[in-house]
Amino acid sequence: MNIENKYIKAKKRVEDLKGFYGNLISYCTIIPMLTLLNYYTSWDSHYWFLYPAIFWGIGVLTHGFTVFGFGSDWEAKKIKELMERDTNY
């Protein structure tokens, strides 16, 4: 792997990390605001802030899994397998 490929890969990794942390920070600031809004408007009737908290939280978790590489071993193995198959032909 040459220097340019390493640079491109590192740049993509930094962009992925920035995206994840931006998503996490916005989640941690907006969900409490929604909770306060729900508290001051209709706390007795319905806890609607839970819907965005749960579904956005699932999105943040899956984003974190992809950024930090949990479960991505199969991708690297498949890429290696396809590259080896192409070099054998």
C-alpha cells in the first residue's frame, strides 16, 4: 500500500469519526431539549420524546458500530477473497 492510499484511507476514517461524533453530540443536545419541551407541554398525557430518543439512539448505535468496526470483519475477508480470486484468473 503506497502513501497516497494510506492518506485516502486515513482521510476517510477521520471523516467517518467526525460524522459519528457530530451525530452523537447532536443527539446528546437535542434529546434533552425535546424532553424539556415534552415536560412543559404535555407531560401528563403522553411521553412523545421517547420515540425520537429510541429511534435516533438506534441510529447512533449502528453508526458507531460501522465507524468503530464492530462486525466488519466479514467485509475485509470478502474483499480479500475476491481480490485473491481475481489474481488467480
